[in-house]
Amino acid sequence: MKALRADAAGLGRAAALIKRGGLAAFPTETVYGLGASAFDPAAAAAIFETKGRPHFDPLIVHIADLRQLRTVAAEVPPAAARLARRFWPGPLTLVLKKRPAVPDIVTSGLPTVAVRMPAHPVAARLIKLAGPLAAPSANRFGRLSPTTAAHVLRQLGPRGVTVLDGGPASHGIESTIVAFERGKPVILRRGALPDSEIAAACGLRRVRFAAAGAKVRAPGQLKSHYAPAAPLRLINPGARTDPRGAAYLAFRRKPRGEFLASEVLSPSGDLREAAANLFSALHRLEESGARTIYAERVPARGLGLAIMDRLRRAAASR
Ligand code: AMP
Ligand code: MG
């Protein structure tokens, strides 16, 4: 547990920690974020574990320049490029088609990634050094968002989190989140930038707002973030199953029987490893063309709660 001064030495240490797969909290212009490499699934799992989040939410990936944007986003529609030119760095998040290098746990299994370029100089310098960072707010689940390094340490210090102290974050509003549908901007979350400014920057009279439950997939707003194409059935490990036309998601041990496909989340029973593998494993099972996916229950503690939440939603969505 420590606070690092946001000077060259402190930034270097925080960046080294992140490059080794660790976490570091850092100031942004809204609140302090808990950052991990956007390319490291185990580090992303550690974010959820450290926050004590009982479910997975897609994380916003923070970048420092447009070169980094190309390492996380596969496509940037012209309207997105216009918004980025106008408002980055700043409180604007763009939802773009993701590159495969961004792990599924970062996007909750979605094919898109949310990207933002923060304006805070400490955030910008850290991200230049460490690379793109996946980061939610640096608080324990259900607690207040931290606007000082001391807030972060009070909540996450006991969990060994290092924080770069950049002074108080300005109590800004959250970023405005914009997705694109057939090239047209759609606001998924209202935030610091008003609809009218988004519209004006795109040369439009108005921009659509996709409220919760609307057709656009807005994770964190819809109940079911992402459901596998085949119905999922929750079972206890070792329960009887019918392998014909089915796939199997195991916690620790490969199932017996001729399943179309099977995946083991963590042979050693490590819930962090299981969480890091969850979404990509579900994708592979779905691609097997199975009509049913059996999924073993995992222990309901720590990250197991978030895994079970995810599996229950997938099971309920059919
Ligand atoms: P924040 O609470 O500021 O960390 O922002 C996280 C929120 O960004 C999530 O709860 C989602 O609402 C949104 N978000 C992140 N990734 C995506 C995505 N790929 N598509 C749509 N919305 C996203
Ligand atoms: Mg938060």
C-alpha cells in the first residue's frame, strides 16, 4: 500500500508495475481510476477482484494518443474521428469495433471496446509509459468514487493498491459515451458533453439517445450484457449431462463424454484465472455450434460471485 508522487520516478514505478501485470490507481479529470494493462486478461480480472465487484462490467480503455487508439480499435468511423479531433483529450468515450488483442474480459465479451483519452496530465503521462489502460473508478464496489489519493488508499490500500498522487481530481461529471450505428453517432450515456455539442461536431441537427433497454447494446445499461447464442444450463461439477450436440464449460476438470467442445476455466481452481478466461471460453464454446452449453457452478466467493452472476444471466437470457 503506497502513494507515489506523480514525478518521473513515481510515474516510472507505476508504469513498471502495470507492465508486470499489476494494478495502479491514477488521477483523471473525473475521478481516480484503477488501471491495468488493457491487453492483460488476468490483470483485468484483478481489477474486479480488488473492487469486490459482484458482476462484470465492460471497462473503459484509456489511451494517450491516436497511435494507441489503433492498437485497441479495429475501425474508426468518420464521425468518431471527428468527435475525437474535437473533444480528445477530454470526457468523451467512443465505443468502437475492438481489435482481437483486447481481451474479452475487458469488454464483457462484446465485439466493441469503449475508448477515452483523458485530459489529466498525470493520466496522460502514465498511459504513454505503460500503454493503454483498462480502468474503472478506484473504489470498492458500492462505495463513493475517490477524488483524492487518500480516498483511494482508505478503500484499496489494504488490498495492496499503489496510487499515483496527482492531487484532487476535479469533481467532474462522467464521460459522455457515444457508439456508432451504421456510421451514425448514438449517445449511450449522457455525461460531461451535452448532446448538442456531439451533434454539432458531427454536422447533425440532433443525435439519438439510446436509453436503457433500447435496441443498441449498451452494457451496464441492459440487464443481459452478452448472451451466448446457445442456451446455457448451470450444473454442479460432475452432474449428469447429455453430450450430444452440447458444449461444456468446466471449472477445474475436463468433462468425460464426447462434447462438441469443452473448456476448463482454471485447472488449479484459481478464481482470478477463471474470471480472466470466462468470456473467451464462452465465445469458443459458442463457435462450436453447440445447441446447449453446460456450465459448472464455481465457488461463490471473491471473483466466483461475479462469474456466477455472469453465468446466471446467460442462463436466464433464454
Ligand atoms: P465508467 O463507469 O465511467 O467506468 O464506464 C463504464 C461504462 O462504460 C460501462 O458500465 C458501460 O456502460 C460503458 N461501456 C464500456 N464498454 C462499452 C462497450 N463496449 N459498449 C458500450 N458501452 C460500454
Ligand atoms: Mg464506478
